[in-house]
Amino acid sequence: MNKKVDVKDLLSEELPSDSRHARQLVRRQMIAETVIAEGSIRIEDLTERFGISLMTAHRDVDELVSRGLFRKTRGIVSAAPTSLIESSDVYRATKQAKEKKAIARAAMRFVEPGQAIFLDDATTVHEMTAFLPAKVPLTVITNSLVLINELKDVNDVNLICLGGQFYNWCNAFMGHITTNEIRRLRADTVFMSLSAIVDDVVYHQSPETVETKRAMFESSTKRVLLADHTKFERRALHHFAGLQEFDAVIVDEDIPISHLSRMRSKGINVIVADAERSA
């Protein structure tokens, strides 16, 4: 069920460091939130609501349409299925930013110089890039175009870019070409995040995403899941793995105590990230 979203609430969230890029990301996320909440809206109304030109509104909407998130007809934009919107990097980029940063910092305890690591296309995993220079030399293997661009100029990072079919909605390469490349490699650790955790089982709404992450999972000696507390409130269609199959599950401090106690009673290695250290 879609819930009504007050887009003004989004303005208080932590933004990426590049101010122009940050404004663009947040504006597009706010547009997505608005269309999700209202179902459809006139593009002219977006110009008034967000104080932007008609050209900018069309450009933002066209970008979201190209990712399969919206439909645009005769000056009206309407939402695609909510599950796809919530999977997109545009939607995810500024959600739970502080929690993601704390989780990413906590994940660095599993990274040692000289290792080879898989990083998937998750926005929580993306937060790890700020901490990687302190752990070089490293070999980083990723299917994320965002991470490729972020890491390509980092000294002493041997960057292995996984090709394949490019999926615009998540800015990542996936599919059988990508998984074939992954299976020819072996990493020390994979760091990943998925959409939903239900009954201590991880799910995602995209079968291509599940296939690609599964290949990384099976090609790694150690598996680390990064999951903020909202993952436990979501639902998704495709089964990925049980939490017990991960070597560590890193969560934020807002995880309900009932979830934390249950997971630990099952022997799941749950690590609660310290928000103070990431401030």
C-alpha cells in the first residue's frame, strides 16, 4: 500500500557533498515522492511546486521516464509500479543517509589492505567509498557505474569493472554477461544490500539484481550484509538468502530491539553501527 508522503520532510535529509549534484538528486527524488503520493500530476504543476523552469521540469521527468519510473503523456506524468521506483538509485540516494554512513563505516572493519572485495550497486555500499583510501592497496570489483566513476582516480585501488547489460534505473550492469564475469573471479569479501528482510530472509524485487548479487555472494569467501532498519519494514518478491548465510549483518541503531534479539537468538552475527562515530 502506498502511503502519503510529505515532500517537505525530505529537505532535512543529509545530502551528497557535490552541491549541484545534490540539489538535482534531491529534486528528482522529491518529484518521485510527489508523483508516488498523488499518482499523477501535470508537469506545469511541478514547476510551481518546486520553483523550477518548465525546461528543467521536463528534463527531470524525462530522466525518470528513461529509467522506467514514470510515464509521460500530454504534459502529465504518472508513476510506474512503486516497487521499481523504490529500487531506483534516484529514490534511494538520499534515504536514511545518516544510517547508511554509519553502517558503511562499521563495514570497514571487514576490509584489510591487499584484499579483493566485491561492492554491489547499493547506495549503502556506495557510502563505503569515502573510507576505502584508508585501506589501500585494494582490488575493488563492482557492477555499479556510480562506484566506477567514484573510484577510478583513487590511488592504489585496482578497479575491476563488470560489464554486461546496463540498467539505467539502478546505474548498474547486470544479466548473464555480468554473472559470467563474476564467476571467473574470487574475492575475499562481498559487501551488499537488498530491498527487504522478511522473517530473517532477504528479498529484492528485481530478478536480475538477485541473479547478479547471488553470483557475487557465491564468489566470495566472506559475505557482509548492510541493512538499515527500514529494510525490516519492506516487502519484495524474489528470495535471495537467509540472514544466517551471511558472516555479518550490519544494522543501524534504530533497529527494533525485537528484531535484534530474535536474530541474535538464532546465532546471526548482528553488528549495530555506532551513529556517533559517523557524525
